[in-house]
Amino acid sequence: MSLSQCRCFLSVTTLLLKHSDLSERCSPFQQHRLAVHFKHVEQGDKVLGAEHGVGQSDTQRGRDETSAVLNHPRPGGPLDPCSLAHLVRHSVTCMRLKEHQHLRYNPLRDSWVLVSAHRMKRPWTGQVEKPPEECIPRYDPYNPLCPGNKRANGEKNPEYKSTFVFENDFPAIQPDAPDPAADQHPLFQSKAARGVCKVMCFHPWSDVTLPLMKKGEVVTVIDKWAELVEELGATYPWVQIFENKGAMMGCSNPHPHCQVWASSFLPNEPAVSDRCQRAFYEKHKEPMLLQYAEQEVAKKERVVVMNPNWLAVVPYWATWPYQLLLLPRRHVLRINELTTEERESLADVMKQLLTKYDNLFHVSFPYSMGWHGAPTGPYLKEDNSHWQLHAHYYPPLLRSATVKKFMVGYEMLATEQRDLTPEQAAEKLRNLPEEHYKSRGGEEK
């Protein structure tokens, strides 16, 4: 429910509670409960009115909606007092979650997030970042990722016309590594880490990003992701696809690219996610994220983009200001299991949500993103029905193109915290145009 809808609903419930005929049909206990809810609604309306300005249009809309509620024929007859009490509780809860701090549970990490919506009103006098660079040349003879150029190890890139994958010249993990000593103190443990690191260029041009690429070009990127998971996943337990976009997220090269790291171990984040999804599946006999997607589709308040095959939401437990969770709407374990239709519709959704990102502050929106699916390698022989494929998008920008969120202090030492509520962030993104700000008035590149 948006802030304006919350204002309107408070007006609606205020008028409904004043409806004498409805009050007369309540038991003494129900009358007492409704009186308590009415007091909360009145107080909430004053808070919203004072801090956000409830105008005459909100009041008139409230009267119109009240009339519709009272006069609309219902299968079960008029709105009963208990149903009304439920609606009022929902409206008061909505107001409280938007205006007061509270904790939200993240079932994927078995952790809690502190939401402090009122902090968005504080003035900002802290660090201001340099806006992302906009004038990037299509081809730079000194950029090691451009077609035909020489990289740091002396190898020359081919004159590629589509995607291009190569071994990272400075890998964090390599296929060969010695095993640590077997006899170790319990406080000083280590074990072998082996794997491969690859770099994947999305496009031969340096001045395009995924939202500005053609749909067919994005499908090619998705197909290559699936191919790499199939290839590397035959050996390694975990294949991590991730993209760091923008200097703000530590990206050292503006050319559109991602990385793919395959490891001999299950990293921390997917290990926690595996445990949490397994526990939920054992208790509820259904994949956690499949049920979550169904709930979000029904609620709609955090949905940003949706089509028959995919759903992008600002998750209920989001930590980053405009964080997104991208989910398939059927049970899928890994990206290489997507059908041709699902890959094409994924390209549509990716272009839509990334265009909205860029349109928010009219910049090439920085973020870190990555895919999580069921483990591979030796896990291919096991039952991973508890898993659901999904992608995380973690963008740092908060108030503008130059003011970002910092994960420091309390977040590092106590609990993750956010200011803007996920519902407010989703509404902002949802209402943005799907035409990229760079392509308005001209053809897309």
C-alpha cells in the first residue's frame, strides 16, 4: 500500500467507524475494540496530516471509497464488524510500518533487518560521490576488454561481435593449490580452495549496458550464463555469476562485463541460504521462494516488474535502498534449466527493471548482482528440491545519484539497517517509465 493509499484508507476507516448503523450491530466487546482502533486511526491521521499533508483530494477520495465499501454488494452481505476491525488493524499497521522503526525477518539468511523509515527526514551533510561517468567511448584502444586489444598478460582479444569469455588474468582462485596440514588447532583451521575465475564481456561496445542492449543480445548473455553453469557445474560444487556495475561498486572497467567464479567449496552466503531453504522445505513441504513469490504476487505492494514467467520485487527484508529479488514463477533449480521462453521473458524483465534503475536518478545505476541456484558438482546427485533459482540486485544509491548508503558502524557490529521502506522503494521504481531516459526522442542503440 502506497503512502497516498494509506492516507486514503485512514480516512475511509475513520468514516466507517463513525457509521452509527455499523456500530449498533457490534457486540459490546467489538464496540470496545472498534473504539480503540478508531483512536489509533484518528491519531495516525493526525500524524500523517501533520507530516505529509493530507489534502482535500484525499478526504474526498476517502468519502468516495467509503460509499463504495458500504454500498457494494458482497457475496456474504454487508461488511461485518470483524472484517472491518481487520481492515482497520491493517491500515494502522501500514501507518506504523511506514512511520516507526521495526524489525523484519530475512528467511534466506535467518537474520533480522532494522527498518527506520523516519530517518529519511534527516538532512544529509556527509560524503557526496562523484556521479557515474556518462561519456564513455564506444571503443578505447587502451581498454583491455575491447575487441582486438591486448590484455595485461600479453594475450590479444579476438574481434568478438557478441559475448566473449576468457580466463581472468588475475584470478582469486586457481585449479591447483596444495592441501593445508591435516593437524590443526580448532581455532586456526584452514582447508584447500580450488577453482577457476572467468570474465565474460556482454557486448563489443563499451558505451552500452544491459538495459540499452537489444533483447536478443540480452538473451545471448543469459544463454552464455547457462552454458557456463552447465560446463563448470559438472565439476565444481558452486558456480557464482556476478556483475559489479559502476566504480561505486568497485568495478575497475566500464566495459559491460561480469565474472564467473567456480569453487571447490560452498561459499558462506549460499551455504546459509541452502540451510534456510532446506529447513523451510522440510517444515512446509514447499520451496520457500516459490511460496514467497506467490505471496508477493497476491500482495502486489513490493512488486516492481512482473510477467507470466518472472517476478522482480523489493524483498520484504531488503537491506539496500532499492534492492531487488528476481524470481522465476515456476520451480527451477538452476539457470541452465530455463526453457527458451523463460530465457526470452527473463531478458524482457531484466531490461525493464534495469531501465527503471537508470531512470530513477538519470544515471547508469551502480549495483552488484548475482545468481543463486542449487549447488552443482557432487550435489547434482542429491535432492535439491528445497532450492529455487533467484538473482539478487544490491544497488548502493539512496537519495540521489551522488548519495549512497554506507554499511558501517551499527550494520557491521550489530544488525543491518535501512531507512526507506521496501514498499516505498518498490512504489518509486514501479512508477518509473520503462523507456530508458537515454533513448527518449531517439532510437535505442
